[in-house]
Amino acid sequence: MRALCWEGAGELAVRQVPDPELRNAGDIIVRVRRSATCGADLPLLSGRTPFLAAGDVLGHEFLGEVVEVGAEVRGHRPGDRVVVCAAVACGSCWYCRQGLYASCDNGSPTAARAEAAWGQPTGGCFGHPAALGGFAGSHAEYARVPYADTGAFRVPEPLSDDRAVFASDAAPSGWMGAELGGVRPGDVVAVWGAGAVGQLTAQAARLRGADRVIVIDRHPERLGMAERHAGAETLHFEHTDVPAELRERSGGRGPDVCVEAVGTDAAAGRSLADRFGAGRAERPIAVREAVYTCRKGGTVVVLGTFAGFVDTFPLGAIMQKGLTVHGARQHGQRYIPRLLNMMARDQLATEHLATHRLPLEQGAGGYALFRDRADGCVRTVFTP
């Protein structure tokens, strides 16, 4: 089959790779109909993530049609249209029973790599290297889905592919951000990043009753989307003193909930974390601003992808201000059924995020658009 493969730092190519096969009785094979880019892919693309190898297939946000099922699969049959959660989880371990699917004990067959990186094994993720399971990605004609009765969800008719595909990762990430933040009616919520996850966090905060939702970014077209589709106020961080403006818009206190939906940049030079064996340190620029800006006793939620160590983290501000800090990969299995129903009832729209639709053969160019924020790109969606 054809698949979009990582060839080296900054290099992608469509290659012929072996078709996926059922490996376990709980697997299904999905013919991919839509697969979206995501900010979590960018560290992979740049070569900053350890253990990625030439020929690895990227992609983790996808929707498709079931073509083959394992002997123990009960919830799916060939012909079903399904959206697949980006996080791979078994559904039966202690963490899954608590709804913490991205922390699954069994979702990654290479748990030792995750333990070395983070102290404990975590759930897997499609299109990522060994520490997250080494599962082949979704930018391909077909994908193997393990634990399918836990991680694949039938898409209701007449919900479109372009809307439903974002239930795989971006929408549950945004909804989880609002939930972890404990957003309540009357809250002031600030969201750093107006990409897909930031916009959907803003939508979720509004649906949970927030009084004001303020999105911070520097791309006018993304800020415009946040205003139109999420009902958010916006701030251009290059033209505004963001902390001062957020205090002004929150009665002088600061936002009740601050959500970071940006991620990290590679740090220049060698840092303390580097010297202690962490590899390359990451710069939590938006996280630092969120911590300093959040009101005393408020909540900061980290949704952006961080893989290792960070320097100059404001731990003193967290302690002195009495902040609660949450961070997690999305526990999508907890949210996807509800989100699909909301999408089907037109309570949640996401198709506007697919600003660029391209065939898989143009995958390298589609990622370049997404990486560079060129031509107003928010997400590129591929159709294998």
C-alpha cells in the first residue's frame, strides 16, 4: 500500500509499504478515508524525537471503513465507518477503568522505552516511535487498529467525514482541556494557541458556560476563526501586552483557567537538562506566561506536546499563587461518543479546521503548509 513515511529530518515521501495484517484477535483493519496533520507531528517531522526511523509511517488522527475484523472483535464489522482514537489503550487495565486511557498499562508493546523516558509506561499512539508503541501511522491507505472495541467508534449518519475526523484527536483534546480546567459558568478562560486544539478548547469552554473565552495567537486568520466559530475574544500577542490585557478583562485578577495549546520549540544551545542526559531541552514559553497570568488559586492546563525536560519553569509562581496544574495526552475514549453525537446534532462544528484537503501523494507539501502556517493553513487533511 501507499503511505507517507518519514525519511529524515524535514523529509517526507510517499512509499510502498507492506499492507497491515491482523496480529491479535482484538484488531481491525481500517481503509483510511481521512487523515489529518497535527502539531504533535512536528517534533517527529523535524527529527527531534528519539527512536524514529526512516520509513516510519506518520499520522494519528483518522477516520475510515472497517475491512477486516479479528476473531474477538464484538463491536465492529466490515463496512462500518469508524473514527479511531489517536491514543491506543486496552480498555481493561486499572487506568482505563478510571477513564485515564492515555495512561494505559498495556497500550504500548514497548513499555520499557516509555519507562526510561517518563518513569512509567503509558498508552500508545499511532504514528509515533517506540516509546509510544511504534504503531504504524494513519497517513496510509490502510491501518491496523489494536483494541478496536475500545478505540474505534462508529460514525453516525449523515455526519460528514470532514467533521467527524476531528473526533479522533483534536476535539477530545479540546474538550479534555476544558474539563481538566474545571471550567464553570461565569469563568474567564484564556487559551494560548488558535490552532485546531485551541479553537476546540475555546468551543468546549463556551459550551460549559464560561463567561469570557480569550484566545491568544499571532496568525490573524486563526484568530478570526476563533471569533467566528468559537465565539471567543482574541489577542494578537505581537501587538498586545497579553498579561496586562488578560487582567483587564478579568476584573484585575487574571483568568480563572489558562490552557496552553501550543507546544514547544527546540531550545538553542545546551541547558542544565541537556547536561543531565535529557537530550534537548524544551521551552515552555506559553506555559510560563499562563502560569504568571493565571489568577491566584486558578488552574493551568497543558495540552501542547512536550516529550522531555524543560528549563526555567516557574515552580515558585505555582506554589506562591496556589495554582493547580494539569497535563495529559487526551483520554479520547472517554469523550468521543459524546462528541460524535454533538457533531451529529450540529452542536459542535469542526470541518472548518480542514483548511487544506490534499491527496496522500501531496503529503510532503501538505505538511510544509501546516508546519509553516502558510496560506492560512490550520490543518491539512489527506484522502488516501
